[in-house]
Amino acid sequence: MNPAAVVTAVAQIGAGARRGPIPPLDPPDAWPRVVELAIEHRVAALLWEALSKAPDCAAPAPVLEALKAQLLRSSATRMLCENTLGDVLRTLRSRGVEVIMLKGPTVAHTVYPRPELRIYHDLDMLCRVGDYAALREALFARGYTSAGTLESIGSHERLAEKPSPSESHHVRAFYDPSGDMKIEVHFDVLQLGLVERHQEQFWREARTLMAGEVEMRVLAPEHQFLHLAVHAHRHCYSRLSWLIELDLLMRRQPDPIDWGQVMRLARDEGIGAILRHAIATSHAVLGTPRPPLPRPTLEELCLAGCYRALWPFSRVRRLNQHERHRLLHFLPDDADPRNVLYGLVLVGRRREKLQAMLRRYGHRNRDQAAR
């Protein structure tokens, strides 16, 4: 196997999603490239987990040492993250603010064999728009500082009024008192620029999870899968670890996933084609079992061809797929029209997006007339 194929196979073994001997590397002296790819795709800890336990491991000692160093770094970072996580949640709960944690700690403590095998360096959380002022005040009082926002209207202090109620707010970010840890605050699960139609359902069906000694709220399995599928798609499947997590959610999720509900939610949120392509990519790269989904709609069939051209399985399999920003976002505040037009074509709920654009255009004209 070439280095990319070895990294993929060994990472699956380390994650507990695959069994069997360590595949041979071709050429045998390409182990440095294996280490590079493992670090780049955030699966170095998984490779150490598999290679360190393999009786027939052919990896040279320096390779094992490099991977072990990544595991130790991952463990230290996770401890720092979870210490900050505990402080943030205690601080917010003391002010009556509830949040839902996303990605990192949620999957580390649910589908990985050991949480330190999931590398993460920051914290992502979902906050209700109405709770943001209290969240910001609580964190600032605790010594957290602003890490800014990329939103062109509004500020870090205040969420601006949106001309259209269907538009979502951009992420706000904070640094912990040490300045080492970043906390990103999101206002929508799917992060595509629109408020989700099922936002209240995401909150209502959230679960409680223990991460070490920290109790946190996390998305229900169906919503978690949607969130991670869209996240991998937004980042163009440019990191193997994101596919590993989709694979683990389908293979190791303790609660069975209701795929009928997942598909209904995806279609209602305008991401049915994204869900299908994420599942198809995971199947093509990792051999993930295909779940039972209903027949595709005409839109999903049409977008499937576009997605295969933009995010081909072959590039993802070679671990050289690169991110292409702007393809899925809907950011009408941005001066670059690509941040509106690409997402208008490639993701659903187009009527709401057009209405938001027209409302914004009308507001702009009224402001100019008032001057």
C-alpha cells in the first residue's frame, strides 16, 4: 500500500473500526511520509494506538517515537481543553446560560476507544442568540478575552439585527485567561448561514454526557451525525479524521441512529445531497456500511454529480483534497459575491436565501433614500 492507504487503514485499526494485520508499506522507506500525513490529518494518535500493539509492526523506532510524541501532545492538550471546558460550563451555569458542546470532546468521549485518541485544540459550543449577551458578560467577568468575529455587521459585543429572520449570526470567539485556549461560540448547528428550521428540536433532544468529571450537553445522535457530515463537507473532506468520526458514529454509536429521521431533517434543512455525499465518501474511503436511506430526489441526483466533481472520491482517498472556501456558505453581508452565489446553487433552501437577499437590498435602498 502507498502511504495514504497505509495511514487510512492503520487509523481505522487504531480507532477500532477495522481488524487485521498492519498492511505493508510500498515503498518500505516511505514511513516519514506516513508520519507527515498522519499529523496533517489529525490521526497520529490512532496510528500509534494500532502500531504499538501490532505484533507484526514494521515501522522503524523513530516513526513510533514521533507518533508517540503526538499522542502525548494530544493527551496534554485534551487535559487543557477539558479543564477550560469545566471552567466555562460552571461559569455559564452560574449565570443561567446553557450551551451545547460540539465536535471535539463530544466525539472523543462517545465513539473513540479512548478520548485522548481524538486530537482537538479548541472548544466549540452552540449558544442561543438570546443568551449571547449573558454568555459574553459571564466570560469577560471570569477573565476571558475577545478573539474577534469575522461578521461584517454587528460586533463582538452585540449581535446585529438581521434584515431577514432566516439569516444566522457568525461565530464569536474568546480566549481563556491564559490566552492558550480558543472558545468558538456558534448560533447554528449546521453553520451554513441560515437559522435551522429544527433549531428548537436540536436543543430539546440534546443529551447529557460526562467527559471525565465534566457534565455537558451534546447533540442527539441523529443531529450529531448531520452536524459532523456538514462540517466535513464544508471543509471539503480535507482531513481524514472527520471521515473517521462519521465511520465511528455509524459503527460504534451506542444508540441506534434513526436514518429515516436523519434524512427527513436533512432534506428539510436543504442538505439532503450533502448528507448523501458525506456517506458516499465515507463508504468509498473507509468502507463504511451504507445506511438505509430513501431514494434520492431529483435535486439530490443533480447535485450528486456536482459534488463528485468538486469533491472526488479519488482525491479524498489519496489524502490530497484541499479546502475550497465559499462553496457552501451563505454570507450576504460579505462583499465577495461568491460567498452568496456558490452556496445559493450548491445548497438548498434557495427561496429563503433569495428572500433574505431581497430584504437586504430593500433595506439598503431605504437607507440610501433616507440620506
